[in-house]
Amino acid sequence: MNFLLIFAFLFFIGSCLGWCAELLFRRFVSSNNPQRKWINPGFLVGPYLPLYGFGLWGMFVMSCFIMSFETSNIFVNIAMVFVIMAVTMTVIEYIAGLVFVKGMKVKLWDYSREKLNVKGIICPKFTVIWGALGTVYYFTVNTHVIDWVMWLSNHLAFSFFIGMFFGVFATDLGYSLNLSSKIRSFAEEKELVIRYEELKDFIRERREELEEKHRFLLAFHSETPIREHLEKFIERSVEHQKQKLEEAEENIKKRLL
């Protein structure tokens, strides 16, 4: 079967399932959402996260590679899978993060508070998490993914729906890139990098204050111009930084006393 069709199929599945996983994580687990609201995750409008699409494709390719090097020792196999998956997913995450930070001046995620992080894009903690998830994938999910690919080879008519997905995806990407170009212009002007999810949360809060209509998918759509939201967002960020500095100074003075 055509390599590009397999990639498109896995990208479609991974992107959609990853979006569902992130949606549930932010709703029920994430400490950054104490109000437990439904939050549309990611850079795009629709229900898909490209990072997970590339991730599933990367794990599938690496699984095919690993199969040819399996040994009779299960512990050696687990260690090999863990390392390869951890490195693969970390590289994908780093490249994706770097593209957004350098090219668009936004951070879709921020590991700056994690130990030994690299530019806030990757860190050992999440490398271990990726390795663990990749290992679980290899030993429990990969056989099903192979079955899905085999199913596709016998039902090529489904490629029509994959084409529809990429048509919607391309339209969404164009809309989101147009929005990000406005954010990038502002960020370059102010010489900073915008934390994308924090900005999205801020705009949601401002819409509630202004009693604007709630929008789950079009998170940045507002009656207020995006530049005005960005100005207010930076003002609040500066205020928070000042408060943190003042609290730190007070703590130091208390310790000295």
C-alpha cells in the first residue's frame, strides 16, 4: 500500500485520538484548569492535534524497526523499546516546539518550571513519560494499529474520508496561521514569546467579563480585536511578575529577620 496513504491514515487517527486524550486530561486532571471547564486544546480550531498524529506515525515506524531487533530476553526488549520511543517522541516534540517558538513566537506548551528543561520545550520528566507511553503502545496497541492499516488496504474507499479530513485540516491550518501571524507580529514588536494556552485562557476570561458568547472551538474569536487582547494579556503578565518579585522580596526579608 502507498506509504503516503499509510502516513495520512495514521496522522488522521493519532491527531483525533490525541485531541480526545488532551481534552479529557485538561477537563479532569490538569492543575491549570481548577474550574474544570471544557477547553479546546492545541493550535488549531478543530478536534485534532497534529503533534499526536506525527507521534503515532513515529511510534508505528519505530515499532516496525524494533521488531527486527527483538531478543529472547523480555527485559532487554522493554529497555530497548523504552529508549527508542523516548528519544523518538522527544525529538518530535522538540522539533514541533522549536518551529512554533522560532517561527511563530508562541509556546504551545511550557516546561520552564521543570528541571533540566531545554528552552522550555522538552525536559527529562516528559521524556520518561513519552518512553513509558511508547512502551505501552508497542506491547499493547501496535498490533491493533497494524490491523487498522491492513483493514485500510482492504477498504481503500475509506481514503475518501481521509481526503475530506485533510481538506478540513488544510482550511483550519490556513485560518490558524493567519491568526498566528497577527500574534507573531505583536510578539516580534514586543520582543517576547507568547504562551499560547495562557493567552487562550485569558481571552476566554475576558469574553466572560465582557459577556460575549462562549465559543468552544473558535477560542480566539471575539468582538474585541486580537491586538487589544494581547495588550491586556501582557499587562496582566507584567503585573503577575511584579507580584511574584514582591512576594519573593518579602520572603527574603522574613528569613533575614
